[in-house]
Amino acid sequence: MDTEKMIKVTTEIRVELMKEFPVSEKTVYNALTFATGGYAAEQIRRRALELGGKLMQEVKDTAEASPKDERVTEGGAE
């Protein structure tokens, strides 16, 4: 399974982060989507959460299911 993280923020928070850290929109985006690391990205993420951003995690199942696979539920085979 694969996990993707991001911090969701409003446009207002995104603009505030760009002003507070004098960086581009792309830099804020990369920090909030965990595409970059380092001190500045960590500071942007921390501040985004302080301002009301929400940490979101999506778990993706990377295993490909075969059409032959049977899934058993409480009532029996599907």
C-alpha cells in the first residue's frame, strides 16, 4: 500500500504563507504536498497547520486485483 500526504489549506492561508515566508506559490504547494523536504518546507507545513490547515492522508492499494479474485463477504461470495 502507498500513502500520500498533503495539507489542505484555503487560498487565504496559501497567500499568507507566501507572504510570511517570501516564497512562490510553487514552493508552498511543494511543501504542502510533501514533495520537498528541508527546514523551509517543514516551517511552511507547521505554520499551515497552525493557521488551520488540515493534514490529509490517502492510502492507495497498489496491489492489482485479478478479475478471477473472489471476494468473500459476510453473506458469502460476491
